[in-house]
Amino acid sequence: MKKNIFIALCIFISNIILAQNTIEQKLSELLTINKTPGINFSIIHSNNVQENYSAGYADIEKKEKMTPKHCMFSGSIGKTYAIAVIAQLVDEGLIDLNKKYIEYFPELNWLHKLPNIDDFTVLQLMQHRSGLPRYAFKKDVWEIAKSDPNKVWTYKDRLSFVFGDSAVHQAGDGFAYSDTGYLLLGMLIEKITNKHYYDVIEERILTPLELKNTYAAKNRKYPNASNTYSKEEIFQMPGPVFVNGKCKFNPQLENAGGGFVNTAADLAKWAKLYYNGVPFSDSMKNIIQTISPDGKNVYDGWHCGAGIFILETKFGRAYGHTGLMVGTRSIMLYFPELGTSAALQMNTDKPDGDLGLLGNLEVLMELTTKPNYEKQ
């Protein structure tokens, strides 16, 4: 009997080691395919067992290996924290989703320089249906960010880049992904709570949910920061984004449009909490996860709700978000049929190859969900 148990244990351990080696081999292949210095991947299974994997370099110049402890900008994934807080404030009766946004700011005349400002509701902002043009890809934004790396950006500073621009579409009659609209949501959170945006996220989301490796992107230095490497022309910052441990620009620019630095492990944890509706009510979860009237098939099979993308994958339906920031690409997904969440980060903003973020994540999911002996 003891001999059989010993043999079974040896097989179990051997299988785990084999799976680990296979995943590491695949990660090495993905480094080459994507031409990215490093990758971090994390998966949380239905039984809440979490596995974290890393490959490549966090810093090429220093020959510093990538580890699961390394943090990177997560770009637009940060929008999900804003949505979670808005949902809480709705639950508390402090925000009405169907109220015109401008009704919360009758004193701010300068907001009327924005197109459609009198027409869209809070919910339409959340769903990217406001018709607001994007400020984040304006060339002037990044010229200023590069030339004045210590600049502390105000909401008006950011929004001014689209003052006087034409609307992309009429409010509530179309889909146009817009970081601009999420800046307005950040302003609303500050107005309702009478607190700074990042303090609200810390108090309501990061601390109670123990997301200990998620940091507000409000200065140029971070704990355990991976260096990142930019190739996207719009950012105008080719090469390493951190020099002597300091970011080349002030990422406080991003605010509620993104605005956070995370480990992949924390992103996977947040995905499972957020898409299960842990921080807010079931009624708000249903609103968030409902495909909007203009949100069907907005990106090649990706549908949009309120701060969420809904898509079909090799593992069934998934809820998630992606993120682009200077030098990084990120994705987090939750698979309700599996009860599994996963996140992947690369320290390049322009990976090569045809896989895309979803394809890379699915390749690694195939190795970490099959076989599933280690989850029994």
C-alpha cells in the first residue's frame, strides 16, 4: 500500500515538473515570437490555486531576469477600478446612471468646450457611447509629456486637447472607445466623494481586496518596477521607458483612463473579484456585464458592456479588458464556465507576430488548464 502511494506521489510530482517545463518552454517561444524582452503570466483556477510564471528580462541593460514580483503599467485595465467605484456609489444612492453627466457639474463652464457635453449620461460614458473623441492619442499630449516629465496634469489639462473637436457620433448613438470619457468619470468620483481619485481607489478597492502589488501611477518611481520598452510611434519615447529607475514621463497623465501599475498576479486576482461582482451589487454586475445597445462586435468578435469586454474564446465566454501604456501590453480575463481568471503582461508596447494578447494568453491557458491533475 505504502509503495503504491509512493509511486503515485512520484508520478504526481513528475507530471507537475513536466508541466512546469512545458510552460517555461512555451514562454521562451513567445518571447521570440513577440520580440518582447519579458513576459509575466498568472492564472487562478476554480479552487483559487494561483500559478505565476515569468520569462525573459525585466531589464535588458542590467540583465535583470523577469519575475512574478515585477510590476508594469496595465494601461486601460485601470478603467475597471473606476467602474467598480462608480458601481459602489450607485449602490449607495449617490450616483444616478441615467442622469446627464453635466448635471453633476453646473459650476464648470469650461466643460462646455467638450462635444456632446449636454447630452450623454453617466452610463453612456461607462459604455463608450458618449461620442467624445480620444485625447490620449493626440500627438501634442506626448510631446508635452516627453518635454516636461515632471508635469502634474489636471483634468482640464488633459481634456483641453479635445476642446472644440467634433463629436465622433451623437451621444447614445454609436460606439467610440474613449479615455476622455473615463477622465470625466474620475472627476465625478472626486466630486461625489470629496476625495482624490487615487485615494478613493485605494480605500474602496485595493486595501479591502488586498491587492498589495497594485499601485497608483501617480509618480515616476514604483516598487519592483520592470523596465519597459517602447516601439509605438505615437508615444515618441523609443527604447527603455525607465532610466536609472525613473520613468521618462509622469504617468499621472493617465488617471481614470488607466492609471495603475500591477503584477500579473494581482491582475488575475482582480479579474476574478471584479467579474464575479465582489465589490458591488448583483444588479450593478448585471448592468456592467450587459452588452450595450451599440457594443456588439466592436472589435472583431469583442463586445462592450460598461467597462468590460465580452468575447468567445477557446475556453468559452470570457469577460475582460486589455491595456496599452508606454512600453507595455496587458490583458486580464475571467472565464465563468471554468471559474478561472488569467492575466498576461509584456514589457513592450508593440509585440510582433499574429497571436495578439488573446492568442498569447490562450496558448498558455492550454498548458495550465490541461491536464488538470494538479488542480484535483
